[in-house]
Amino acid sequence: MKKVIIFLIVLTVLFFNSDSFATTGEGSKTFSPYFDMTLSEGAFIPSDGNFFSGGNIKTQVGLLTKVNPSNSIFGLYNLHYSGPGFQPQDSKQFQDRSLSHGFNVEYRRDIIKSLKIRPGISYSKEYRRTGANEAWENGLYNMDSFGGQLAADYYFDFDRDGILTFQYLTRDVKFPNYTDLLREFQGAGYSSEVSGGLQDQTLNNISIRPKWNKFFGGLTYIWQDYKNERVIDSNGTYGATRQKDENITLDFGFHHILSILEMYPVISYTMHTSNQNYVRYKYLGASSTNLLSGSSDVTFIKGNYNYNELNLNIPVDLLITSKWAISGGINIVKRDYTDRPPRNSNNNYDFNSRQSNTLTTISGGIRKQLNDISLFRINYSLIVGSSNNTFEKYLPYNYTGNSISIAYQITY
Amino acid sequence: MKKTIIYAFILSIIMPCISYASSIDLGAKATQLAGEIIANPTAFFYEFQQDLETTTPLPPGKTYGFQTGIFPTLLPATYANLSGKYRLHGEGRISPGLPQLDIAGGYWNMIATKIATEQSKDINSLDFSGYYIDLIMSSSVSPKIRTFYGYKYSQLKASLKLNKAVDIAGAQVTSFDAGFRDDFLIAGIEHITSINKFWSIQMNYGIKEQVLASKISWYGKYFEFGLNIYPEGILVIHPVVNFHLNF
């Protein structure tokens, strides 16, 4: 019902929008709509297992309302469906899919000519499911998020689009269906702990991002405070400390056209730390007296989730004509866990090394600009996943995949 | 030279695909698809219903129109179908800039079920049918581009009555009534490419069952050619041909 009400509000706003188009000139529009839709569908052929298909749908419907030259309001609805596809290691199964709705309203005010502030609010709802017959409403990782933002843009070079943006975001994130199955099995007594909400958290994000002459970069700091989830102590039981995660990301990139070569590479480096630890049970009901042995049935791993990740993305388009382009690119994601040892195929830890995953994607394709507002892509990708972790009962770590996809995009 | 590069590039894409095609187990995939259809047959047939539904606005200047789905609805699915569309308000008619508002609806009935009923002694009645109604609001954002938004109620009905009970998974069944319905929100954009030639892209989202459908359509005076994508469906991509007349 909430979705219907919000959509009707958006419809009402859009309804009034059209009146202004008729009465104002192109350059002085009070209302400017924004529409962006991308459809893609692909076939995926993994080195091990059956081929499968999956798609992505992104739809954004927005409206910029200029109240007066210094004040405007921007509303945006965002729908994103992500279907089956190859996934980075330690993330999710190939067949997992998600569906999210996001609503954002942002107020934009020009304080002086070179300074703009943008406070805003945001609500999003995300569904996740792992099987075709699982209802969207019952997904273990379904999520609701509500929060606000304060952003400021400082324009230091109008000629070369030089902007320094500072942004603070906060979100109250809830996972209404999440529960710890192991805890339910082991201690049906403490029902308050297992009745959901274990992943509920407050997420905060501070970033500073400079942009100049089509070069851009940024420093982002994210911290997540879990409301209920507690940290596992070295004795393998939950202690009193609540979980806290932190992310620091540095990124840099540019988007330039040199003759017929269009390049937009980005490099980023992320340091993720969490005070949460991990206990690996080899089977339900396993027990052990030595939690520090990599081969025992129960093993405690301190700092299991800490990692450093390098992400290098180099897409290149060769502009053959004004409508046709050949595209290619390489994307490398390398994640090195700082404390987590790799596991062998028998689920035993090797404490002499640390887990390292690499996912490399090499792609090539053709892009055609169909008209002023739409384009079409056909793309082939070779994906190579490699890791020194060879325990792959639940998630694939070492695989090769081929995919061919078509995509259709429209932006107005 | 450019052509050579392009051909070489296309070949470099096709060759790996051919080499991997031999590793594809089509039999297993077919079994999986059959299992999904059996698990939820109404959802499968519901996708064909969406293929015949008209959810784009009437062309500017037209007052009413008719449409019938040809492929994959009439052929091969034997959906006899007819849709109608009527313009309630022309853009800017009452007040400058006030959007165009269209109402549309349609009905279909599966001919194959009628034939099956007549030829079988065990089936008393078998009905596979559906209907829908929608409201589409469209507004020009430039001389060649319109955005449109709308609401659609869509219902599929399936009922079976047998002359004698049959055993299905241990239960004695003499009849069943099933169906599938949802309330859809629609958002799309239409671009006119030349006189009487349009293409559009739209998203249909069912808010009760989280049904997702995306439609890309090219249409002219008589025919509409489309690619409907049902990302959670069994046959994900439906090529679609509809015939329409607008007056």
C-alpha cells in the first residue's frame, strides 16, 4: 500500500509537470523530467555446471522542480532488478536475484554562486531470493532502509567543471527476516535473540569527492553499527560487544576522448575491517576442544571478515562512426583477507597463508547509438575467478565463465 | 579497414560461444523449464496474457483503437483476443499541458481448451481466459518524445471440471479454479521516429506478486513488433507481434 501511495504522489507531481512545459520555454523550465531505463539479458556458461540466463533492469524516473533560480527540488524513484549472473567470490550464488525500490527527495539551494547545499531524505526496500519458488516477501536478506543526507558542492572552476563535493549520509537499515539458523538449532531457549533483527544496523557514510576537467576521485568512510548482533568471542560463544564494521575507500578515474578512443578507467582501493569473528562448524552438532586447530570440527577465526580490495576497471570504446562503436575492457577485483586463512577441499584451514580472491573480467562488444536518447549493446565477457580457497561446497571460488549479453538503454 | 576490424571483432565473440555451445546440456535445461511450468502453470500462461495487453498511449490525434495479439498469443497459444482503447482526454484539450488520458481493456479465451472439452469424455468444462483494464496518462516532454505512466488491473482465470475424479498426488480431484492477478504500475517513454512510426520502452511492475515485465516495442499504422522481457519468467524473452488499428 505504501508503494502505491508513493507512486501516486510521483504521478501527481508528474501530472503537474506537463503544464509547465507548455507555458515555459526550453531554457527556463520549472520542471524537468528524468527518465533512464536499462534492460540487459545474458546467457552464462560456467566451466562447471549448467548454463543459465539472467538479466538486469534499471529504471529511474525523476523530476527536477525549479522553485526559483536559487532553490530546486529533485525527486527520484529507482527500480533495480538484478537476476542470475556470475558473482564475485564470497558474495552470493549465481542464481540469487534481488529487486529493490528506492525513493529519494533532495532539496538544492544555491547559497552563493559557488556553493550549493543538498539536504535530502531516502527510503528503500530490497527483496532478495535464492530460488525460483521462494516468495520475494520471505527472503532472508530482505532489507528496509530509511535515512537522510547533507551534501555541499563547492564550484572552484566553472570553465572546467571543477567541483568539490562533501557528503554525509545516514541510514537506519533493517533486515526483518534475518535470523541466525545455527543459534536457532543450538539454543531454542533464547528466542529473543533469534526472532529477527540480528543484522539491523545504523549506517553512516562520509565522503569528499573532487572533480575537475573530467578527472574525478574520492575518499569515502563508512561505518556500520549493529544494533543486536554481538561479536563471537574466542571461546566460540557470543559475547557482550556489538558488531561494528568500517570501510575506507579511495578511488580515482577519468573520462576522456582522444581522437576515436573513449576511455573511462577507474581504480579504487578499499580497506574493510570488522570486529566480528567467525566459527566454522564442519557439520550440524560438531564440537571440538581445540578451536584454534584448522582441521578440527569447530575452528575459531579471529578477524575473519577483514580485507583489502583493489578494483581496477578499464573500459575503452573505439568510436568507429557517430553511431557505431567497438567496446572492450578489463576489470580486475583482487581481495586479500588480512586474517582469514584459506580452506582446502576438506574444509580445513591452512594457517600458513591468507585467503586471496581474484576475479578478472575481459569483455568486448559493439555499441550502437539508435537515436538521440537510446543505445543498444551486444557484449561478450570472459570471467576468470581464482582463489587459494578450494573449499567450494557452497560458493564457487575457482571458475571460468563465458557470457554473452544484449543491453538496451534509454536516457532522457 | 574498419569493416575488417568489425568482422574480426564479431568473429572473436562468436567463436568462443560456439566452442562452449557443445558443453551446454539442453536436455537438462528443457527438464528444468518443464518443471517450472508444472510448478506454476498460471504464471506461465499469464505472461502470454501480458503479451497481448495494450499499455502504450494512443498516437496523438487518435480517439480510439483496436488491437489483437497475433504472436505468441493467437499463434501458437490459441488465445483468441481483442483489446480496445479510448482516449478520455487529449493532451492540452481542457487546459494547456494537461496530459492525454487513455483507457484500455481486453479479453482473451484459449481456443484449445474448447476443442479439448469437446473431444474429451472426461472433461466437463475447461476454461482458460483472462481480461485486463488499464489507464494510461501520457505527456509530451519534447516534440518527439512522450513519457507515459499508468495503472493496470490484470486477471487470468483457469477452471476445470471433470466428469469423474482423478488422482493427483494422492488427492481425488474433480475440479479446480485457479488464477493469477495483479495490480500493475506502468512507466515508459515513447519516441516518434517518422510519420506513424514509433518505438517505446516501458516497465510494468505488479505490486502484489512482484511481477516484472519490460517491453520494447516498434509500431506503425498496423503492426506492433515487440520484445517482452520477463526476467523472473520461464520463457524470459517473448518476441511479440500485435495488429492494431487506430482512428
